[in-house]
Amino acid sequence: MHDKRVLVTGAAQGMGREIAVEMARRGAAFVSVADLSIEGAEETLALVEAAGGKGQVVGVDLSDSAQVRSMVETALRGGGGLDTLVNNAGVIDSAFAPDDATVERLPEHVWDRVFDINVKAVYLATQAASAALRASTRGPSIVNAASVAGLTGYATPAYVASKGAVVQLTKATAIALSPEVRCNAFAPGSIETPMALERIASAPDPERQEWLMTGAHLIPRFGTPKEVADVVCFLASDEASFLTGVTLPVDGGLMAWRGLR
């Protein structure tokens, strides 16, 4: 990531935070830390700086189109250009509706909000950043957060559909921006983030909830945000210079079999 100017969305905690920090560790010139949570983003920026990097906090509500475009403009001004866009931010249906809100019961406004953040914001940020990325001479690329939920079925209809859309949008973007700009995605399994740990702690049976979240992993544990960040940095780096349009699972082997231990 040496000398690359980076924008990471959803960077206030979890995978986004670790991606931003790992990019700084690997020599990124400037990291724009974007999130709705200013406090969390400031904590991430402090970690970026402790890792030897420079950057800025960009407050953004990714469900607001104007704010998404403004976020990209702020990142361009702060870094003097942009070489890597990481569309990491995402939300799941249960953030806005009960866990049992299947396709029969999911409110329309929840569907719209999940798609606004998980898909529309990715498209808008890509559109706003495309000219700057094309102009980059530092190995420009886009890395999108898909999910194993975009590759197989789960009972969360908006999340599954939105992440499937990210997989296809990644391919369409790779076609549109080639050969100057590469676009790839990563598809995490269950990762040990604050959101995942909170889901376990709030479950009626935490032990069973943890098993439900990791039981399909051939590697019998949660993945770590650092393991995801390493993959994202690889996809964004010149070492992946012949990869575009790819969605790479980071899932402990879940997609290899889709069974349960």
C-alpha cells in the first residue's frame, strides 16, 4: 500500500477500522476514515496515526446521496487524490427490524435502508471517485465488501439480496473501469467484530448463537478483522494487479461445503 491515498467507509469499528489501520501499517500515504460515528472514526484515526500514517475523519450518512458524494470530494481534497476506495460499510436487516423479519414480514423501509447503504452508496461512491481513480498513477483499485450471504442463502432477505447485488456490481464496475482501475470484492464469513459479539451476548442462548455463526466454518472459529484486512490490502495492492471482477471469500471454508460441524 506504499504511497497510496485511501478512503475506507464504515471505518469506526470492526473490519473497517482494522482495514484502515492495516493500510497505514503498510505505508499508505493518506487514509480517509469515513463513518456515521465521528467518535469511533476519531478513535480509528488515532490508531492510523499511531501506525505511522496520516489521514482525516469524514463524517457521512451513507443513506444520503449528497453526503456520499461529499465524502468522496473530502477524501480527494485531503489526500490530494485517491488511489484506493474501500466500500466496506454495511448493515443487516436486524439493525432496523426484528430478527424474525423474513421476506414475508420485512418492512419496506428496512429493505430500502439496507439497499441504500449496502448497494446504492457503493455505486454512488464509485461513480464519484471514478475520474480520480482513472487519473491515478499509483495502481488504482476499488475493493467492495460483499459477504458469504451474497453467495448462498440466508433468511435475512434485504441483506442477502444487497450483498448479491454487490457481487454483480463489482463485476460491472470492473468491466466499466478497465483497464485503468481494478475492482474486486471480499466476502467474509463470521468475523469477530463488536457487532458479532453483541449479537452473541444478546441471544437467549449465547453458546448456541456462537455455534450458529461459526458452525459452518471448516476452520472452527470466528475470523479476525486482521485476517480480513490482510486480504483487502492484498486486493488493493499491486500484488493483485491481474485480479479484477473477483469476489474472494474470507470465510474459514464455509463456501467449500455449506454444512454444519
